[in-house]
Amino acid sequence: PVQSSARALERIAIGIAAFELTLGSASLAFPSVAVINLLVLATACGFLTVSSIGYVRHRGKSCLCFGGLSNRVFDGLGILRSVVIVGLATGVSVIAVSRSAIALSTAGHLLLLGGAAVIAMATHTAARGVAMTNEAETI
């Protein structure tokens, strides 16, 4: 039962990360689509909610936000970071960007999405490397 629970949490974490990467890539490639910007704002509000609940229930404990890449804990600074992210997301979501202001061809959009995929893969590889290094240091 504990192992299946851990697997379920891992799947949820992978799903959240995939959603964030997809949303970020879509926002980058299609900034004039207002719905995407509102989803970015809603996601930022989710970060603030998690930070706040974590601060109340698990103050001082590691949030494991970035796996092996971070030793951040639930604290007031984390809530402040989340408030800043929500503020920035609010600013981005209310700024109307006309389609004519973005001069990307279909190929340009695809290249931008491809670049985002390469960055995501590089980040994943770095996270695994750091996690392996941290694991080796604790042994």
C-alpha cells in the first residue's frame, strides 16, 4: 500500500510538471491567447495556495518543490515569492497583446516550442544529476 501511494504521488508530480511545461510553452508560443494567460494566473494562485498551506502545516520543512535541485522550505519568503509570481502573472494576464504584435510564422511557433522542449529535457537531466549527486553524498 505504501509503495502504491508513493507511485501515485510520483504520477501526480509528473502530471503537474508536465502541465506546467505545457502551459509555459503554450504561453511562450501563443502570448496573444488570453485563456492561456488566465491559466498561468490560476496556476500562480495555486503556487500561493500550496505555499500558504505548507507554511501553516509544515513550517520549516522542505517543500521538495524542485526535487533534488532545491533545499527550500515552507517559510515566509516562499509565500512572498508566490505573491510576487501572482503579481507578475496578474500583470501579464491583463495586458492585451494583439496578434499583429507577434510576428511569428507557423515554423517560428514550432521552433519556439522545440526550444522549450530542449530546455525542459536539459532541466530534467540536470535535476536527475543533482539528485544522484545528493544521493551519493548521503551514502
